[in-house]
Amino acid sequence: MFLGILFILLPLLLILYSIVDILRAEFKNENSKLLWIIIVLVAPVLGSIIYLGAGDSFKVPRY
């Protein structure tokens, strides 16, 4: 039972974290934010994993 809850809860938390991070981040290109949101909504788990792996290269660096 715990494992079933874990398999449902972890992807949801991953997707939620990705969307919140996308909305709070500043991107180099204006369209990048919209594109990442679409990717995460169309392919939620895979899109979130790709964003968390490669999304930083599209963001404006914070100092």
C-alpha cells in the first residue's frame, strides 16, 4: 500500500515542483517559459525530468 502511494505521489510532486520552478524562473528567451510549461503538461513525468536536467541552461543566472 505504501509503495502504491509512493508511485502516485512522487511523480505528482516532481511535476508540481517543475511547474513552480518554471513560473518563478527568469529565462533568457521569453518563449522558453511557455515552451517548458507546454512540455511539462504534455509529457508530465518525462518533461519534468528533462526540465530538471537541462532547464538551467535556458535560465538567466542568479548572483
